[in-house]
Amino acid sequence: VKKEGRNNVRVFDERKETGDRPPIEREDDLRHALATGQFVLHYQPQYDLRNQQLTGAEALIRWHHPDLGLIPPSSFIPLAEENGTINDIGTWALREACQQNKAWQNAGLAPITVAVNLSARQFYQPGLVQVVSRILEETELEPRYLELELTESIMIEAEQALIVLRALKALGVRISLDDFGVGFSSLSYLRKFPIDKLKIDKSFIQECPVDVNDATIVKMIINMAHNLKLSVMAEGVEDKDQLTFLTQHVCDGAQGFLFQKPLPGRAFTEKFHELQSF
Ligand code: C2E
Ligand code: CA
Ligand code: CA
Ligand code: CA
């Protein structure tokens, strides 16, 4: 009787845990998804605007949920950041992206950079530099073909950020500053920090060049980047007018739906030659 009672309580507790909340609010589900291979990376081409050539691919995570279908990162990355599972999920994404890029190179395709997003929490996890270093060794990807996309939020701890950035640069990987212009806005760190590239946030590109203010900001960011000897890329490029504007103002690179939506690795591989230039 006692045993039965305990079982009942356990069943009741489990129902209470899973009952009201949607599955993606549970840390266990994120861990389970990782352990059972439910995460996938999609890749979006990045282009050089001077020669129209493919230079890289940004890896963007999705959750292939058995019941809910394909879940976008906005629905689970914030939770993963909150409960810390982002570190393991991010390590998986890093390894997967490096493996994929090495596989493209091994297949004889023209070498490109793979860009992987890192949240601030990942950036500050103890041992991040060792994790990156180990993955590069394991996958035998040359460091210069890996780019880490960080946001301005990492600059909050400026001293510590500088230490980690220097260690990452010492590995030979590239660093880009994502969502540039919308975050923590102290420009002083830009010259102090070993950053290779600014990615202009897509909110500035959206209404560009029709919105004169946005167009001014975009021009300003391009000029500032070049004066600081940084490369600059526009994200979220959706139409020809945006592309023309960016090309005229000598933005170095671009990505967006105009060129290609993010593709599963396999589809990217199949279209690789077609994606080679726009
Ligand atoms: P993000 O790094 O700023 O990525 C760009 C987002 O814009 C992606 O959304 C991409 O699919 C979308 N996008 C690309 N081209 C266009 C366009 O022309 N127009 C518009 N409107 N959108 C475009 P996605 O894939 O849903 O990713 C959302 C965010 O989730 C990313 O923003 C990034 O912050 C985060 N994320 C994605 N993958 C990872 C990951 O592996 N690790 C971490 N920590 N964060 C990730
Ligand atoms: Ca990004
Ligand atoms: Ca971005
Ligand atoms: Ca973002």
C-alpha cells in the first residue's frame, strides 16, 4: 500500500511538473533535445559586395521538435540562456558548424568562413577558449575559417571581455560584432577590442534607403568601420534598392533573403555551386 501510495505521488508530481507549461519552457526538454539530436543548423550565405562572391555562411540553430515541428531560436534561446543550457547547446552548434565547414572543404568546394553566434552567457562561460580550441583541433578546421558572432552585450564586463577576446584572437578565429547599433553603445571599445567586423543590425537596413535617417546611420556605420580598419556587413538585405545603396556606399559584405534564406546543411551543400555568387 505504501509503495502504491508513493507511486501515485510520483505520478501526480510528474503531471504537476509537465502539466500547465508548454514543453519548451522546461530545461529537461532542452537537454533531451540536445541528447537526442533534435537541434539542427541552417546556413545563410554571406557575400562580398565588391565581387559578388560567397565568402561565408552563418549557422543559425533550429529545434526540430517531434510534436511542434521546426521551432525558431527566438522561442528557446532566451530560455536556454536563462537556465544555462545554452553552453552545451552552443558547444554542439560550434562543433556541428565546424564539422560542416570542414566537410565542404574536404569535398573540394571553395573555402568559406562559417559564422557561429555566441550569446554573452556562452562568451563568459569558464573554459570557452579551450572549448573553441578543442573543437578546432577535433574537426581540423583552420581557425581562420571560423568566425564568432558576438553582440555588444559582452562589452558590459569590458576588462574580462578584452581578456577573452584576445585569447580567441590568439587562436586565429575571426570576431564579428553582431546587431551593431542597437546595443550597449560605447564606441570607445571599438578601437580597443580585437574585432574584425561589424554587422549592421537589420533594423537599420529594413527601411533603407527610403528612410533618410536609417540611410544616414548606415552610411555612418560603414564609414566609421572603415576608419577603424574594420570590415562591415549588412544583414537582413531583402531588396535590390537596399543592395544598390549598400554597394554604392561601399559596404563590404551582405546577407539576407534577397540572396538566400537560411538552408539546411544538406540543401546548402547541394546548391553550393549555385550559391557561389549572386
Ligand atoms: P541574428 O544572429 O541576428 O541572426 C539573423 C536573423 O535574421 C536570423 O533569424 C535570420 O534567419 C534572419 N534573417 C536573415 N536574413 C533576413 C532578411 O533578409 N530579413 C529578415 N527579416 N530576417 C533575416 P533566426 O535564424 O530566427 O535567428 C534569430 C536569432 O537567434 C539570431 O539573430 C541569433 O541571435 C540567435 N541564434 C541563432 N542561432 C544561434 C546559435 O547557434 N547560438 C546562439 N547563441 N544564438 C543563436
Ligand atoms: Ca548573427
Ligand atoms: Ca544580427
Ligand atoms: Ca540578434
